Amino acid sequence: MPRGLNLDIDGWLRRIGLTQYAEMFRANDIDGELLRRMTNDDLKDVGVVSFGHRKKLLEAIAELGSAPAAPPAALAMPTLIPTVVAPPPTSASVDAVGSVQRLMSPRMTMPIDRPEIIARPGRETLDPDDWSEALAISRAILDDAVAYLRDVRDRPVWKEMPPEVRASFDAPLPRKPEQLAEVYREVAETVMAYPMGNVHPRFWAWYMGSSNFTGAIGDFLAAIQGSNLGGGSHAAALMDRQVVDWLKTMVGFPHSASGTLVSGGSMANIVGLAVARNVKAGVDVRELGVAAIEKSLCFYGSDQIHSCHRKAMEALGLGNQALRRIPIDRALRMDVEALRAAIAKDRADGLAPCCVIATAGSVNTGAIDDLPALAALASEEDLWLHIDGCIGALIAIAPRNAYRVAGIEKADSLALDPHKWLHAPFEAGCALVRDASAHRATFAVTPEYLQSAPRGLASGEWLHEWGLQTSRGFRALKIWMALKEHGVEKFGRLIDQDIDHAHRLSALIEAEPDLELVAPTNINIVCFRYRPSGLDSAAIKELNTEIMLRMQEEGLAAVSDTTVQGRHCLRAAINNYRTRGEDLELLVRETLRLGRAIVTHGAAGRETGFQDQY
Ligand SMILES: Cc1ncc(COP(=O)(O)O)c(C=O)c1O
């Protein structure tokens, strides 16, 4: 690195890959000497909005070494403020460098209570004062966003927030404006730096998707267009329909079926179960309420059913007890004979069996109920068949594993989750209903202010008639763009890849005498534990909980825990297209290392992990 004071700034910027700042540095008269003295705040002040770029610049400045002392006047911040304000942009395509210069225009640093910039009555707006400046900031944010995902593997999966960061979220309601660049700086430092971690290759906790870059762009564009998907005649509404149609195709539902995009699986299940209730109630539940139902309705799911179904029963006015938990068989699937017996008993007791809720991919272990057998039984008993396919429905597109969910197309209603195995950025769920008229009859209301019109904006379909929401976000775009870019076949192969990873992890676990699988690995969920000899079940639970917590705290990997048939275990749900084979090897290695360290040294015996090295 050159050490002389007369640094060739252009060459130096070229070497560190940040030539876009050359013009800006020139406009601010930044020479080699001044550069060596620049701080993070100085860089911000001259308009380096990107956190990542400031970091890179500061590292490169540190490598230059410091300049000899200069008269204080040369260091005063005003020297960094451009003396020449860039001419106003001639078009919206003004380049980022010009835009960043304008960030420092004197107008931007005026106190906000100057009378001439107080909004004139009737003219106040949320639009930027200067679009070219907004463009520069947006470009910098995009630069950071790309780097954020590109480098995600090099960061800890998760890290604890320092107290000052936590405290920042107690800040009071902002009453005065702040520059967007400053707002973004705060977001970068307090939010982006402390994620949940589910975009990381070694995140396997609970059951998440990993989001995706194109989907994120879709969310951005959806917000830019800002359309309300309550309905109407506009392109977003047609795309909403189209994505629902594509999802029907993926799971083999007929085109005549209906569907709606919702926030996630929990809401999708509520939609399906509400239709089931109304169809089977024998009275007009919408008009008369559940109190008018003659015989109590019974719903049946396995004892592995997701907790959202309990919430659904409660919210639908049926109560938790209406949900019968049927025991599971050796493969952790609903026991079909036990279900048959429960239905018979409820009928004999004068109750009204209403709906079988099959699970295609249980949250604990990924077990898939015997869908063809449950479809046959539901049809025999004249019950509604709802399938909770939040985890597993999309296996239908996976070439090597689709057979596992054969029969899913027989459901009367189906819940699925594009924010899981299509990796749509949260939130995106979908409810499909075979009988479109029953679906619409459950939710449609046409108030006087939402009448259809023969032409114009209100001539399109009212999408709010298929669910509980009136205003709806443009969820379809993020799903549509990623499907268009990658094609559904790739998403299918990625599902196969996750399932392969889970089976490989299971094999690695089985090869280690101190590890054991706690449930058979069916699809992409692996339940396992560290189990050295001589410990009782309470001690094993404590030990495994501590392994899980340390693994998270050290930023190595994120798994969660659960209890399967009375046995506590760690649980890795591999729904992550960034995961590689070596990540699974690391999980096994680190589980053993942490387990042994805890057994040997107790809770105090912490070793240095990834987090400390980072
Ligand atoms: C089987 C099952 N059903 C329903 C849900 C709820 O889905 P969401 O979190 O999208 O509301 C989940 C979530 O993981 C699930 O695994």
C-alpha cells in the first residue's frame, strides 16, 4: 500500500473496488492526508451511505497508516462538506455518485424548523424531497443487501444483542424528521446485524423457509406498486389468481377449485376448517352462530397435529374439545383404526363427526398421515377431509419424493405454505378448497361500498370474498417472480435435496455411538440427541438443552428441541437451500464437542466458538 501523503485516491479506490466514490472524494477535496484521518462519521458525512462500504473504506484507511499531525482547521468537518453543490440531475437516471454528492448539499443540513422548508398547507407529502438522493440511498441499500446475502455463510447464525442495541428499541416515538440515510444506518446497525438467522445455511430450528433474493425484490416492487389485493380490476389481482392456480397445479387440485393467499399456514388452516364447519353444521352458521348447531361437531387429527388447529377450533367457536387427538401408529402417523373407532363412538354418543384433519408432514417429525386411507375413510363416513400440508404439500413437486404425498389431491381443503418450501419471504400461505361455491359462501359479503361495476376498477373479482381479510397485500408477486426465474422443477429438486440432507444427517448420527435418532427420519426433519451412557432422562434433557443453547450462542448452528413420544430431543428441520453436506458434518461434530465439554466441565466449561472468533 502506498504510504506517501500524495496518495493516488483514484488508484486506491480502484484497488479496493469502490471506484464509485472517486468523484465524490474529489468534490470534497479529500486528499491522502485527509483520507488517513477520516472516521466512520466523516465517511457518513461525505455521503458514503452503505455501512458495508464504510467498513471496507475504514479497513483500507487503517492499512494506509496515519498521517502526520495537521493543523486542526484542516480536519474540521466543514472541509468535508462540498463547496460546490452538484447541478440538479437532468433525469431520473442520474448516477449514484452524483446522487450521493447531493446528500451533502447545504439544503439537506438546514435545521428543519426553517420557515422556508416548513411544509406549505396542502403541499406536504411523504415523497422524498430529492428523488436523485433517494435513488443514491436506495442503491447503497441494495449494495448492502446483496452483500448481506452473499456473505451470510461467513457470519454467525445468531448472536445475542448487546444491551445498548436492545435499549435502542425503547426509544420513544420519533416526532421530528431524520434523514433517510441516518434512518437506514440505524436499521443496518440495530436490525440487520441481529437477525433470527433463518437465511443462514446452518439454521434448522422450528420450521422456516430461507427466503430468497428474487422474492425480496418482489416484495419491494409489491410495496412500490402498493396495490390492495382486496380485489378489483388490476394486474396484481390477476397475478394473485394466477399464483393460486399455479399452486393448485402443483398439488394436483382441479382448476375449478378455489383458493386464497393468506399470511401463512395457520390462517390457511382456519380458512379450510371454517368452510368444513359451515358445510357440515346443518344450520346456517353465518346467520345463527354455532349455538344453533344441533349436535356438537367433532374434528379429528393425530396427537401430532399442529397447535394452530386448536386455535382454529377456539376461534371458530367450537372449542378445543371438539378437536379429537387420535393416537399415532409406529410410523408416527394417525392410526386409521383408532380414528374409525373414535368416529363410531362420537356418533354413538349423539355427536356429529364433521372433519378429518390429516397432516402431510407433522411439525415434530415430518410424518405424513396415510392420505389415501384417510381419504377413503372420510368419504365412507361422509366427513370433510382437510389436509394440513403446510410442511409437506409441496413435496408433490419433488421428483424423487412426490410419492410420499400421493392422495393429497383428494382433500376437500388443503393448507400449504409457500413461505416454507417455496422459500417465499414471510408471509405467504395458501388455502385451497375443492368446492369453490362452499368456499365463497363461507366468507363473501358485499357491502354497499364494495359493489362490482360493469367496467373500470371495480369490474374485477373481489378477492376478499375468499377469506377473512378485506385489505390484502400483494403476496403473489414474490412467489411469481421466483417461480418464473427458477422454474418449478428447480424448487422440486431443492425439496429432494433437503430430504437427502436429512437422511445423510441421520446416517451420520447413527454412526456415532454417543448420538441417537429419537424418531425415524421421514422427510426433512431429524430428531436426535446426545446420549452418553449413565445419564437418566432428566439429565439427558438438561444436557441436550444446554448443547442447543450453546450452539446458538456460539453462532455455530441453530436447531430447536421438542419431545417425541415422551423423549426430549434436538430437532433439525432442513428446509434450507443454502445448507451443504459440510454443514451437517459440523452439526454432528459440534454436538459431540459441546456434549463432551458440558459433561466434562459442567455449565462453566465453555470453549471458544465461532461467535468469539468473529
Ligand atoms: C404442520 C404445520 N401446520 C401449520 C403450521 C403453521 O404455519 P404458519 O407458521 O405458516 O402459520 C406449521 C408451521 O410450521 C406446521 O408445521
